[in-house]
Amino acid sequence: MKIQTKLFLPLFLLFVLFAGILHFYWVPVLATQDKQNFAEQQYQILQAIEPQLAQAILADDSTMLQNTLEPHLAMRKKTWSQLTIADVNGNLLYSTSKQNISPNKPIIHIEWPIQWGARQIALIKLVVDMSQRVQQQSQQIRQIELTMLLVMVLLLVAGALWLHYKVGRPLLKLIQRVSDLSVGDLETALPNISKDEWGDCVRALERIRIQRVDAQSSLQDALVLVRASDIRYRTVLDNVADGIITTNEHGYIESFNSAAEKIFGYTLEEVLNKNVKMLMTSFHQKKHDDYIERYNSTRQRRVLGSLREFEGQHKTGNIFPMELAANEMQMGGQQYFCGIVRDISERKEMNRLKEEFISTMSHELKTPLTSIKASLGLIDGGIAGTLSGSMKNLIDISLRNTERLLLLINDILDMEKIGSDSIHFFLKKQSILSLLEQSLALNRKCAEEHQVSYHLLNELAADVMVEVDSDRFMQVMYNLLSNAAKFSYANSQVEIIVSDNGSCVRVAVKNQGEGIPGKFHDRIFEKFSQADGSSTRQKGGTGLGLSIVKSLIRKMGGTIAFKSMMGAATTFYFDLPKYEQRDEVVDARQVG
């Protein structure tokens, strides 16, 4: 439908509505009103001759009655079709000749009581034929209708012409110019067609055109910057040492930088739009498909957001160890995965050499020290005879220093193993209460040496299972319990509190002692860290225990922290995840 038709249509509908109201409402109302007025006129005529008719009836003078009615009957012979007068008893006093009245003619029946004073003496019945009246009225109404319709037609035509010149033509010009703008013609300015609302609309569109011109210029500048940024971005990607691979939500490769090409031996063209599992071993390929399917349906993260160690497969088929940090990202409403890959073959080789060195050092240092400790122990026990006081004192000092040296060597070896990821964790589902009871039994002698006692407080509603390496857990508890005993007041109590902490179970070791200085809080878990002061140095230790504890707890999926106030209680506490049924059951694994 064209714009002219749309503009003319409301006027035409208004005309039809007016014509319908005029013909179907106003004309019937006018006819009804005229009928009522005509009937009222007849009542007024009868009312005017009522006194003469009453005198004639009371005088019983039929001639007088006839003389009173005949002038009116003669004057209205075309409308008064029949008139009868009857007394109150129904006796006919006067009647005109009965005419045949067609049932289709418009007639009205009028009854008027003739009264004398307050008493009714007769009743007039008049049948009025309105055919002539209706015919005249219809002609008048038709003339009025035609006149009004003609006026409306003239107004309709004038309105249509006005809409065409004032609205239609400017709008068509505007539509044509907007069409030009839509196909990119931004150079030609819009015409200033008028100063009314259409002019305001055109001026608003002109401002939009100018803005689009400015925006297009800015966009071109931005495109230049984006191209330059894209070049810098690709240059950076192609010069980083780590491989960077992006895939879509189904695992198909969309970008592959130069480092990734060197790591896997494929070119970008060889892997583009191929599934990323082609870079994995057959074992990890099946796991990758399952993971993608599970993640897209449940959004459950198991690899995303963490650093994992995997085995990659080179183009030649060689298998090599690698680290993978994968994460999810959203671009343009689409989901993508980004993986950063690092070949750790050299690091693994270095770790292997370090392990061999550590193993050699462990044998070369620990074996003679163990023999020296055993010999000193035998001498202290009297195997070489009774020792003098000074000799025994020297033997005790040598024995304690040997033990401290062995402890230092063991701690250093543990730290090296943890740092090189060569320490193995054998994780198993175990009862937290059972582990704590075992650790207290193993460290009871330490408590006695420092004149303290251990007390286990169970705040769990029920026993909780955790997945830990029992030997490493005992090592954690040994360090925490021995530290708590060493730095407690004599004859005090060390509390071991186990409680529920949401998805984790919390184990806290609380002692009563001098506390940890505030300036030392930030360094408490660093290697070779000990609080300053002679009182702390006299307690002994290597300064590696808490650092080892933190590393072991983290390797078992937990966290550790502490709170302390000078001269009050000090509490070290760690949280371990509660055991949950996993999709994959691993009896032994290396945590790296």
C-alpha cells in the first residue's frame, strides 16, 4: 500500500463513518422527533375545540357538534382519516365515514377525553394519516443529506490534497533520501523542506547523517588501529615461548601460534579446523571427548582454570610431557577455549638428574651420620664403660647436634623433592579422627619432653573421610605438634580441634605460649624462617618445618593459616576437602 493511500484512507473512513451516522442515526431521530411534534399539534387542535364540543354534547345538539367539527375535517381531510366521539357509556355521538387505510401507511392513533369541569363526558378517537407528512419530510431530509454529503466530499478532497502536498510529497522525498543514506550515500545533505514537524524530522535525520559521517571516519581510523593492534598481537603470539591454542566449544582448532607449531611439529594449515585431540595421546583423546560433552551439558569444571600436566603427541608420533593451562572465554556471543601449552621435557630431565643427585647426597650424608649417631648412642649408653661427667656432656652435645644435622638434611631433601615435583603422594580415603589419634600417639613422647599434654576435641557431628597420603599427613602433624609443644608454657595443654567447615574439615592445633611477633606473621611459612630472639632460637629447629607443612597441605588439596596474639594462644589450622566420589578412581598418583 502506497503512502498516499495510507494518508487518504483515514479521511475516507471518516467520511464513511459520518455518512453512516447521518443516515442510520440522525435521519431516524429526526423522523421520530417530527412525528412527536405532529402528534402534539393534533392534541393542541383537539384541546382548542374541546369547549365547543362539550357544550354541544351537554346540550345534546348534534347540529352544533357537526358544525364545530366539519371545518376542521374539511381543512385536514388528507390527514384526519377517521374521527369518532363516544360518551362515557360507549354510545357513539359522532363518526366520520370509515376509510380504508392501507396497513403500510404511517398512521398515528390519538385519544382525547372531553371534560366538563372535572367530569369526563366523552372520548374523541382520531386516526391520523401521516403519508403526506412523511413524504415531505423525506424530501427535506434527502436534500439535507445530499447537501451535507457534498460538503463532506469537498472537505475530503481538500483534505486529501492538503495531505498530499503537505505530508505525502515531503515524506516521499524524505524516504528517497533515507534510502540513499541506507546504501551509503552520506555526502549529499538532506533538503530543508519546511519548518514544521516534518522539517524537525529532516533536520534530525541530517544530524544523524553528519554523525554517521563522523562515525565512519572514526571507524576507519579505528580499523587502522585494529589492524596495527592485530599485527602486534600476532607478533606477540608468534614470539612467546609457550604454545597458545584456541578452539571452539566443540574442540576444533581456530588459532595455533608459532610456539605451538614448534612444540607439536604441525603448521597452522595442518591443524586449522581440526579437533584438538589430534595433539593428544589415545588415552587423553577419549577423556577429552568425555570432558567436552560433560562440560557442555553440566558446566562442571575439572580442567579449566588450573595448571595440569598431560602427555602431548608430536607430529612424528613421539610422546612428550607438557603443562596445560586451559580456560574458557566468550567472544561475540560464542564460547571458546584457550590453552597455553609448555613443553616440560627439559624440566623433567633436570628433575631426574636432581633426584639422582639428591639420592646420592642422601646416601653419602645420611649413612655416615646415622652411623655416627648410632655409635654416640652406644657410647652414651655405656657400652665403652662409664663416662666421666665432662665426657658424657660432650657425648650428649655431639648426639644432639648429630640429630639436628640429620633433621636438617631430611628437611632439605623433602623441600627439594617438593620443589622438583618428585615427591609422590599415595592418596587414599581415610578417617580424619583415626589419622589424628594415630598422630597423637606417635608424638606423645615429644609432649612429655616439653612437659605439655595433647588433648583432642572432636566437634564433628559424625566422622569425616578425607583423601590424603597418611605418611605425609603424619609429617604435617609432627611439625605442628612439635612446634606447639616447644613453644608452650610448661604444664599447659595443647588442643587439637577438629570441626566441620562446609565442604572441608578443619584441624586446628592450639597452644598457650608467648605467641608470634606481628612483624614475623608475613614470613612464617617461608623457608629457614624463625622468629627473632634468643628464646625462640633456643628451641632449635631448621626453619623449614612450616614451609614443608604448607607445601604438603597444598599438594593434598588443602589450605593452611594461623592466628596468634603476643602472650596469648597461637592456633595453626588447615582445611582438607571432604572425600567425594570421583568419576576416576586413582590408587596412586603424582601431584605436581
